[in-house]
Amino acid sequence: MRWEGVLEQKEGTIVDLSINGCFILTAHLVETGELIRLEMENSLVLWGEVVYQVEEMGFGLRFNAALGEEGQQIARLIEEQKKRDQAGK
């Protein structure tokens, strides 16, 4: 996925996805409170706010208003990941 902040556009990996937010693995720095635009490979675009960061590892993002169609798409992604995880056991 790609993320875009105030100063940068970078790539990262989403981990720990929930309906409310996620953690993005990336070595690039952001500011707590910064508004971030996520663009996922499936064309889903979400906005969120940085709630914390771990230097040289990534940052936690809380989604802004993940309701309606966006919320349903996130829920589908979570279900798909659960199925992949269970198949891998």
C-alpha cells in the first residue's frame, strides 16, 4: 500500500488491521496527529490520524469515519486475512 502525509508519499505494509485503524510498517517518519491518506492495492482509499509512532519501524493510525462502504471493505479485508491465517495453520 501507499501512504501520503504532509511531506511525503511512501510505501508501507499494513499489519494489525482493524475496523478502527492499523499499524503501518515503514521506516519513514510522521508526526503524531498528522493526517494520512492510505491507498491500498484494491483501490480502497482511507484517511486516518497518526496516534503514535515507533522510530524506524512504523506508526499507528486511527481511521477517520470508516463507515458505510469503506467500513464494509475493511471488514471484508479482515475476514479474508482471517481465512488466510486459518488456512496456513
